[in-house]
Amino acid sequence: MAIHFIRDKKESIYDPYAQGMAEEAIPKYRMPETGSAPEVVTDLILDELLLDGNAKQNLATFCQTDVDRYIHRIMDKCVDKNMIDKDEYPQTAEIELRCVAILADLWNSPASETTIGCSTTGSSEAAMLGGLALKWKWRKRREAEGKPTDKPNIVTGPVQICWHKFARYFDVEIREIPMEHGRLLMTPEEVLKRVDENTIGVVPTFGVTFTLEYEDVKAVSDALDKHQQDTGLDIPIHVDAASGGFIAPFCQPDILWDFRLPRVKSINASGHKYGLSPLGVGWVVWRTEQDLPEDLIFRVNYLGGDMPTFALNFSRPGGQIIAQYYNLLRHGREGYRRIQQACLDHGAYIAAEVSKLGIFDLLYDGTSALPGAAWMLKPDADPGFNLYDLSDKLRARGWQVASYSLPANAQDMVIQRVLIRHGFSRDMADLFLADLKRCIEYFKENPVRRNLGEKQAGGYKH
């Protein structure tokens, strides 16, 4: 017969793991009838979160996983600030405007102090805002010419899913340039095959999700300049610089990709990727104020004052914007350069060491675009595993490494990719490489058995 003791939090026998909720399965899909002590609930939730991966070892994500203690302090102080309430939180709104001006200057806007832009919940929302501005400008121009506006299209390279969402949600045909063997990026020739009078804009990606490389914005801009001379069509560019927008200005300043090219009308970037800020902040900036149609700006006064707003979301936290401003002031240009260059060096180091293993072909060597590396198994390699197996085995040591097939028309190419972000050291690179080699040796002794005839194309195809 069980003996039940009456527990009192004030007594010395009190322990969070000897309370009712800890002694039985916690409610998962229905609210409990009564509450529990906050420390008990907190401990139980944090215990469950131990099953998540270690963010420091997540080499698959572009997002920032390391923030300093001062950012934690800022986020704590700003947890109650609603970014949309600009009348109630005017200084938070002012700091947002400062960030826009700083980024416009960083990306060489000819009117950095007066141009327009805004924060968003991430670069995907920012990309959609850039796309909407392109559509509205195109439609207004077509209406002025007395031409139909029912078949807008946008031309992209191999893009992140947010652009497919934009096309579907806002009724725009996406003309995505597929990858081909020997060509994995947008090229001017492929762009010109797809543009016409219904093209609202061309979107080069400055840091392609699949390969980490930059698409050549200047070459595309030059081709569209020539196309305008030949046809009269003036087709603008929006640059999706979700990651590269916070790398190139500091480490590759000679690459022409930003507002130095007059055809570039808007740029989106992610503050919570290489902007070094906590999750939940992106940015979109227009070349000049005139490049954002006035029709897309809403003005509301029911929160206490007349406020212009242009975003897909309404209420959202303000702490990430303040944290972004902190990072810009804290690090400055030189600090960002040193941080991002260290990440680039670590990525190049990993790429060089992976190449030495002899069974991989490098797809990206980590030197010319985003910090990281990408590789495939050599076509003639027979190491006893595919890249999916290798990712699974690395996970046993805590490393989260992305392996995936490329999109059309290169689905038979399976690649593995690592991303390096702030908070990663050379020692961690060596630890990762040691575990990578250990996994390869394991598969030599314990090869994965598969059905006869299963193809290995840069890694057995799933």
C-alpha cells in the first residue's frame, strides 16, 4: 500500500521532482484542471527540450545560434514591446528607422538617409514585400500604357520556397531557372530566355540555399541593360540577399551586387542569419523612397497616432530590432568583418580537409561566397554509405549536417553542406572533422547493405 506524504513548499522535503506533475505523465493535449508550481513546470519543459539538438552543433541552419549575454538582457527588457505600436514605443520605432538607414548605407543606396524600408519577422516576409512592390510598380506602368495586367511573371534562379509562396499567394507566375549539370546558378543567358513585357522583376539570390554561392547580379544587370536598349523593356532587379547581405559588404566589398547597380531597386536580408541577431528579424530596403509604391503603405490611427505600416504581419516583438541595432553599434564594420572572415576561414578549412579524404568532390570550397562548404561523393566512390547515412551517423555525435538532392533538373545530384556561423571555432572544426573521419571508418567496417541496382550519384539516391 502506497504511503502519500503531504508536501509543503516551505518544508525542507520540497523538491520539484517529488511533486504531482513530475510523478506522472504531464498533460500533452489537454489543459490540466489545476495549475502547478512554476519551477516544476519549467524544469519538466526544459528536461523535454534536452531531446532537441545542440544548436552549437547545428551546421545545417543559416540562423544565428549564438548570442551574447547583453543581447539576452536587451531581449528581456524588450519582451513587452510590440513593434507595431509606434506611437506607444516611439524610440523603438526610431531605432528601426536607424537600422534601415544603416543598412541602406551599407548597401550603397544613393539616398540612404531618406530611403524607405522596414523590419520584418524574417527574410522570407521581406522578400515577399519586395516582390509586392515589383508587382505594383509593373501594374501601374502597364495601366498607364493601357495594357493588360493579368499575367505578371517573375524570373528567379533556384530559389528558397518563400518565392514559390509569393508567386502562389499573390498570383504571379514564377519562371524559375532550373539547375542543370554544369550550371547550378542563374546566368544572364537563362534570364533573357524568360523575360518579357509581363516580367515584374528578376530576382538573383546572393547566397543560394543549395550551394552557398552568389549569383552574378552585375552580369544579370548588364544583360538587362542591353535588353532594354534592344527592346525598350525596363525590368528591375530585387536581390534576395538573405545571407550574403551581411557577408559581402564586409568580406567581399568589390563584388557589385547592391544599389551601386541602378537596376537594383530593393534588397532583402535576414538579421537573424549573418546579421548576428536573435531569431525573428529580417529587413527590406528600397533604393529610394520612390521605389516603394505609396499604394502599399497603410496608415492606421487606432493605436494612438497616425502610423504608416507596410508588412504582412501586424503585432510582432520589438526586441529583435533593438538587438540588431545593438549588434550594428557593438561590432561596427570592422567587428563584422572580423567575425564573418573568421567564419569564412573555418569553412574553407573544412572544405580543404574534406577534399583530402579522397572520396568527395567539392561543390563549394568556402572561399568566395557564404561561410561553409558543400561536397558530393565521387561518382566512382564506393565507401559503404551514402550521404544520408553519413548525416545520420554524425547526428549520433550531435552534429546536424544537411544532405539533400538538388532541385530540377539536377535531382540525381545528392550533396552535403555545412554552414559556419558566429560561435564556431577552429577547435570545433577539428572536432567535426575528427567525427567525420570516425564515421567514414565505421562504414568501412560496417558498410550499409542495399538492393542490387540502386544508383549512387554523388551518394546513393533515396
